[in-house]
Amino acid sequence: MDAVTSQLVLGITPLVIGVGLIYWINRRKFYRRNLAGLEGFSSYETALFVRSLERIGKWLAYGLIIISILVLWSYSRMKKDMERQQQQVKIKYPAQQ
């Protein structure tokens, strides 16, 4: 696998993980609600612990998404540079017939 393809894989993987993590956290939060729309916890400590873990998880997911956007931007720049280099080589050395 060349550098450009690995850059694409390294950009898509954290994006999928970050979006999946946000979806999973929000889904857990949704199913924790009762008929009145309030979150139900067995104790205050559990509520504090779960909410802090979810907050950390969401920040981690946002960080992964930002990193993946930067890596995908880097991938697009690398791909454009490779295409420019290939065009310059074609202009310098046209194919002989």
C-alpha cells in the first residue's frame, strides 16, 4: 500500500470511529430516559460517573473527527501533488510513437 492510500485509510478510520462513538453515546442516553423524559440512574454516584465518562467519550470522538478531517485534507493535497508531478513528467518526456 502506498503512502497516499494509507493516508486515505488513516483518514477514514478515525472518522468512522468518532461518528460511531457519538452515535453510541447518544443512543445510550436516549434509552436511559423514562416516560417523563428524565434520565434514570440508581444513584447519584452512578449518574456522575456515567455522565463524566460520556463527556470524555464525546470529546475523544470530536478529537478523532478533527484529526480525520486534517488527515483527509493532507490526503487530498498529496494526491494533487502526485497528479501535478505526473503531468510534468508527461510534458517533459512525451511518449514516443
